[in-house]
Amino acid sequence: MSTMFAKRGDRLVVRSHVNLPGRDAEILEVAHPDGSPPYRVRWSDNGHEGLVFPGPDAYVEHFAAASTTTSK
């Protein structure tokens, strides 16, 4: 079993269950330097923020860091 890790700006996705829709959230804060849970997130469906300890039905979508350099 692989260990979940994330960084600020990644997306947490929770797979759907029977009769329940899936959910996703922006990861706002990671509690541990190694990127392991828990994560402070903002849910996309209602904007609520909270602390999440993801279960086995969840995964992280990683996004490349935005470039901070600009051309002149």
C-alpha cells in the first residue's frame, strides 16, 4: 500500500459511494513536512473548509508549481 502525500494547491478527490456523489477539495495546508495527512481543505461543492484525514477511497491529484519567472 502506498502512502498518500500532497502539497498546498493539490486536489483531494474522494471517490463516490453507492447513492453518494464523489467530492473534491483544494488542499490549503499540509500538516507534516513529508506531505502526509491530515490536510486542511476547501471543498469545491460548498466552499467549507476543514481538516481531513483521507480514507482509502481518496487520492491526491498533483499539480505542477506555477512558474514565478516572467519574461521582460
